[in-house]
Amino acid sequence: MFFLKLSVSSIAMTAIAATSAVARDQVQVTGSSTVLPYATIVAEAFGENFDFPSPVVEGGGSGAGRKKLCEGVGENTVDIANSSSRISQSDIDLCATNGVTEIMEVRFGYDGIVFASAAAGPEFALTPADIYNALAASVAKDGAIAANAATTWADVNASLPAQDILAFVPGTKHGTREVFDTKVIIQGCKDSGAYDLFLASAEGADDGEKEDAAEASCMELRTDGRSVDIDGDYTETLARLDADPTAVGVFGLSFYQNNTDKLRVATMNGVVPSTESIASGEYPVSRPLFFYVKKAHIGVIPGLKEYIEFFVSDDMAGPDGPLAEYGLVSDPELAATQAMVAAETPMGPLE
């Protein structure tokens, strides 16, 4: 078992943002901003616990990271691309064109969040549209966009409790903010009809720019104190909920499961969040997280194989590891991933 010398909080606060390694004795990682906090935790702990330098980890986005991975083979190219979405066939084709013929696909867990309130409070059966209509700055009303005037959850949906709207949500720097934005706010905006109204009036040179503008409008949340960003960890959210038990908070699944005596979880689209419902994709506020490894660099770049194995170890990515404390939903099939990494098995054709 690995002895982790750094606390999760101190690791998570450390940015590993060097633009390039001075020499290629360091693993180089790029890609998803969602995966970045998890990779940062692993990279810092790796440097503390192994006789290799801490890997250099950058953000930049999933698509951009995969394109960098596919630029070619050699010490002047990256080793790993973090990704919050699965690699595409066009990425694989680009890799092949540039001589990257073997890629390892490593699914290390799931990005999943739950909505929970005080254990003694009423039950919430929510949908993304309910959350959007409660927390968005502007909503669809009578076929037009209007300022959000809802004050209670019952104003949003008559089947919800007549309780004042107050929600503690992941701050913009939190690892789960992206899944909150995309799977709850933007989805709820679309489900409620507000997205179409935003799109109709959006400015842009092409459809893509107009869609981006509409999504940006969707993600503007209330600033009247009913939606409160929490940039700290879930213990801060729980403390705020303890202080105001009429609020609803956003938590990682594992944190909720460790605090069921204090929290009552809400369903989402009628689905109870669990490891199984998140891993299967049935629970809507979740997605698998990946990183992609250039197999040709294993055995060439010092520490690459060791870093990959450490990342997917029980000590890091398991249900009781520091990544779960930060919000990762551990993959029930993690043992199979560990075996794949040990065997250095490249991914097959996309299904």
C-alpha cells in the first residue's frame, strides 16, 4: 500500500502548470479541465512517493489534449491526454496518420454529483429543468425570457416542497462544476425551453458561435443569494447545510454515502443516485472520465508506466482514496482497468 505524504486539500490546491519539462525525465500530461484536479492530486502524490519527478500536468480541454496526443511519437510530444469524453474516430485517425498506432484507453472513474438536503427535511424529486428554473438568472415564461422570480421550490414545480430556494453548488474552480453546468444547468435550460429562446436571439458568425452564446446565457445563475458557489470541499457544503437545514447542497456520491445520517438524497429524473446507477449511465448527472496513453512512450519516458499504475491503484482511485474524497465516483470495474494497465493493452476499435 502506498504511503501518501500529502493531505488531499494541500495537493488539490497545488497547481502543476509548467508548460514543458526541462528534460524528458518527466511524464507530460495535457487535456481535460475536469480531469485536471484529479491528475494534479495523483501527480503530486506520485512525486512524493516515487523516485521520479512529479509529472507535468496541463489543462486546455479534452479535444485539444487528444489532438496533442496524436501529434506524433517522440520526446517532444505528450504522453497522456486527459479527457472527460471518449476519444473519437477522427482522433484515432489523426493519431494513425502521425504514427501513433497504439493508444491505451484508461477509464479511471466517474464524475457524478448528487443533490441532498437535511436528513430530517422533506424529500426532493428533481429534474434538471427544476434546478435550472430555480437557480438560473433568466427563465422561459409565456414564450419569452424573463428574470427569475421564483422564491420557493413549489414556485418551480408544484410537486416540490414549498421551501425557500437556497442551493449550495460547486464553485467555478471545483472539479465537479463542469458536470453541474453541462448535465444539470444546460440540460435543464434545454428541457425548459429557455435554450431555444436564447438561441433565437443569440449573436454569432455561425451556428456554432450562436450555440455557444445560448449555452453561456443558460449558465448565468442568480446573484440574489439563492444560488451560492462553494469553492471548498464537500465538508464546507455540509457545514453550510448544517447552518441552514432548509437548503439543498451538491455533493459527490461518495461523500453523501459517508453522511447518510445527515443527508437525504434527491432523485434526478426519478433515478436514485448510486455507484451502480452512475456507472451504468442511468443516473443522468454523471459521465465516465478517461485518460489516453501513448503506448509507444511506455518504457521510454521514465515513470510513465508507474504513474499510470499509481493513478488507477486502489490507494488513489478506489472508493476510499483521495480522488473519491475530492468527488470522483470510483469505477466498479477498476480491477479490470488495473489488469489492462499492467498488461499494457491498447484499445480496440470504437464500438
